[in-house]
Amino acid sequence: MQIDLIRNFSIIAHIDHGKSTLADRLLELTGAVSARDMRAQLLDSMDIERERGITIKLNNARLSYQALDGKVYELNLIDTPGHVDFSYEVSRSLAACEGALLVVDASQGIEAQTLANVGLARELGLQIIPVINKIDLPAADVNMAQEELLDVLGIDPDECILASAKEGLGIQDILEAIVRRIPCPQNNNKPLQALIFDSYFDEYRGVVAQIRIKEGRMRKGMKMQTMQTGQEHEVLELGVKTPALKPVDELSTGEVGYVIANIKAIEDATVGDTITDASAPAAEPLPGYKPAKSMVFCGLFPVDGEQFEALREALGKMKLNDAALQYEPETSTALGFGFRCGFLGLLHMEIVQERLEREYDLNLLATTPAVEVEVVKTNREIELIDSPAKLPPVSSIEAIREPLVKAVIITPNTYTGAIMELCQKRRGIFRDMEYLDKTRVRLNYELPLIEIVTDFFNKLKSVSQGYASFDYEFIEFRESDMIKLDILLNGEPVDALAVIIHRSTAESRGRKLCEKLKELIPRHMFEIPIQAAIGGKVIARETIRANRKDVTAKCYGGDVTRKRKLLEKQKEGKKRLKSVGSVDIPQEAFLAMLKIE
Ligand code: GDP
Ligand code: MG
């Protein structure tokens, strides 16, 4: 392909502003997919992505477009995820492009991820094409959206393309803008450098690495080398996604495609690594990306101890396609053998759990989400701790530092008060506030990460009736008065229920946690005291009263089917119970921390 006919671009948008719908229209209009084959949101391929309407894994497609100038262009569309948990994947895909379509919902205007994504795109020097979408909606306010783009991001209103992805309006204008405004890739006649911007594991073919050729060319049959590992492999297949895989003999500078080279483990073709020619290697690799960093941790335990090996295997398989997932074996006195897992955020955690259960038929218990803290010990050593159970004895702790984030919240100003109150409760430090237009404001806060992973997002949505949007990035670990809150059932500390929290919130949360646990743990044949304690000192207590009645007693032994039904129902309810000592604890109890104010 002639390099001046190539355009590589991504679509960036706040969630729900129409990125996937627009991608569909582009595929349709360029004939990559016939309207008949068109499933809604073709690029969102994973089941969960469809159900939840989010894009998780990157996916790309090559489109062939005959522009108004008569020439046929090769447009490579690289999809990006649209959730705050996945922003590192956004920068991955952007690094493979020269430009980005910025989609903004005409009825919503700029939202938190709009800002975050534009920030990423500008850092990488991409040409941004603003698209104001959903102009078909009665609530669309194109002027408002344009004004915001100008005021907040300095985007010229004349550059904005008005579109409706749903109705197919403005799609050709967008394609023309891609061709005219986005620069073509550069060719510096240097040795091969191909950026791996995504890779997935195929059971039959091994690793399929998605690549962008930055310099040089790649041919089928050549010996390639991944620069980080130094490993060499023969290129067995090269191709492009249309979006179906289509083999080609060669990929040259500027092109986007995939490579299969009998690579057995995803670690050998890590995202961000550079592929070069083993016989004429490049002097240096391309700048990679920061590796994905786990922000949220929890224990995953099989409800049935026999599933431990199956869980290990499932996590191993999942890790092949999810570089951001981390795990290591963990033993809990309460829950037995399981794994401590690290995730990008709460959504990522939910998705992984859901996939493990659905795709590998496992029944799992997840413990309270936690964040990593830095523990400064009296001997001056610094240890990173990702689980309350791993906290060293109090006597050897000099200080604890917790992760802080910079949070951006955008909201209609009617909710400002309620949101500030929420942030206050969550130990937020107010930084500043700015009006985006007459009715909407941007709030900047510093917030402890732990306060965000414990259900901040849902609370924010509920106090703003769904209108506030939110984005955050890690700033630093900062010294904070953190303590371990133990929960005792029947006098026994349950390690999987312990949490590390701030001293100022410990008492009230301890109390509420006990109340919540009392609701969630079913009655047993005996009385169960629930206690919250700090360093051995009990700060709250509740009691679950004994249940003397047999659940089937009121059937009077008469109706057998009814009795069986009842017992079956009881068994059903037991599915996610884990016996700890003599107490059955349901899954909800481990997530009770998320449910309290
Ligand atoms: P994404 O999260 O950015 O990928 O957004 P989607 O493409 O999934 O769209 C979110 C919702 O907005 C879906 O219900 C779409 O049908 C709807 N939508 C997308 N584009 C338009 C549009 O131009 N007009 C209207 N009315 N709805 C749209
Ligand atoms: Mg989408």
C-alpha cells in the first residue's frame, strides 16, 4: 500500500456517547461489513461487553474507502475501551495512530472521560477530529457542545462535524475528514520496528499479536525478534482484520495488522514491545507504555475447595488474554485456598469474576476489595501490602501510606452541593472548581483510592441522578492514619472480612458493618456474636439470634413436594455460602463494606 493513502485512527469518547455505534456505521459505509451481516456493535465482541455495553478488549478493522478525490484509502480503525478502569488500554491503542475521532454527545456535552481521552491523545501528538454526535435527539444542543469544546479544550467550532451515528448522518463527512485532516504515516527508511498494541491468545494458533508497523516492512517467513525478550520466531502468518482475519504476504510502514509466529505465551509478545527483523535489527525499541498497574485487589476463593486447581487453570487461561490481571496463591484461615488477584478497577474485577464463573463454570467467593498500601516499618524498610492479612504486626509499623488519586467530576451545578458532601465523607480534599458553561461545573478533588473503590461511582451517580461523570488518575502514596479493622464471628477473627481503613472512619464503619453483617448472615441454630475490633479492642457488636425452627416444620410433614421444593430452595441459597468455623457466610457478607454509607 502506498503510504500516503494510509490513515490510522481511533475513536475516543466518554462512555455511551456513541463510539461503538459510529464504528458500526463506518464499517457499514465502507463496505467492510454488509448491512445484512451487521450485528449491532460489531467491534464489541465479548459477551459481557455486549451485555454491559462497554468495550473491554481492543479490536481493530481495516476499511477501504474511496474518497471524493477519487483515490482509495486504507483506513485502520482501532477501537478503544470506554471505561475509566481501562484508560491504560486507551493509550495503547492511541500509540498506534496518527489521529483520533473525538465523539461528544450533543445532549450531554463534555464529560470526564472526554477530558481524560483528549489529554492522552494530545500527549501522543494526535490530530483530533471533533464529532458532535446524536444531533437527532430532541435534547441535542449543538451550540452548547461547541462552546464547551472551545472553552475547555480550545477546539475550533468550525472543525466540529455534526453527526448522528444512529441515523447515519454525517458519516461521509467524517470519512472525508479522516482522509484530509489526519496525516499519513511517516517512512524514515529505517529497519523494522513494529509496535505490539494488543495481543490475544488463540488456543490453536498461539499468540496473535496486533501490530502497527512504525518503520520498515514485515514479510511472511522472515525471522522476527521481540526486542524486550530477545526471542526469535518465524513469521507464520501476517494479515489484516477486515474485521475477519485476512492473511497477506507483507505489511509495510504505516500499516496495521496481526502476526502469528508460534508464540506460546503472551509474555513473549507483551503489549508495548517492539518487533524487529532478527537479521537486521533496529537500534532500539519504540517507546513502550507503562505496564498496566493493578489498583484494586481481592481474594477469589472457590466455594467448593475441590475447584481450587480448576480456578488456577482458569486464571492462567484468562491471564493469556488479559495482561492487566494479576494473581498469586493466597491462603485464608476462613476461606481456605484461593488467589489474591489484582485488577485495574472495580469493573475489571467484576468482569473477571463473571467470566471465570461463566466460561469456566466455577463458583467463587470474592472478598472485600482493597488497595495496595505502603507500609514503612520501624526498621525503615518499605513494604507494599495488598491484603489486610499481610499487614505486619502494629509494633513494627512506623507509618502507612495510602494511594491518592486526582479526581475530576463533571456535573450540572444543581448537584454540586451533594457531590461535595459525598467527597467530604470520603475524605476528599477539594482542589478547585470551574464552570464549563452556565449550568455545568468541573470539580477537582484529591481522594484516597480506597474511598473510590468502595462504591464511590454508584454513590456519585445516585446523588447526581446519573448526571455526574467521573475520572481519576493515581498521584502518589501519602502518609495516612490507616488501621486494620478486624471482624470477629463467634469470637473468631475472620481474616477475609478484615479491612484496612482510616482511623477517623473506623468506628462508624465498624458499627455499620456489624449491622449489615447481621442482616446478611442467615440465622443458625445457635447465637452468633458479630464484633468489630481494632487491635484487639472491640468497638462494635451485634448478635444474630438463634433460629430454633426447622424451615420445613411448618409444612407439618404433609406435602412432600412442597417440602422438597423448600429444601431445594434452601440448597440454592446455600450455593454461595462458605462455612467459616461453624458459621455459614454468604458472598454478600464479603462485599458488605461496599454497601454501607
Ligand atoms: P459507546 O459507549 O460510546 O460505545 O456508545 P454506544 O455506541 O454503545 O451508544 C450508546 C447509546 O447511544 C446506544 O443506545 C446507542 O444506540 C445510542 N446512540 C449512539 N449514537 C446515537 C445517535 O447518533 N443518536 C441517538 N439518538 N442515539 C445514539
Ligand atoms: Mg462501546
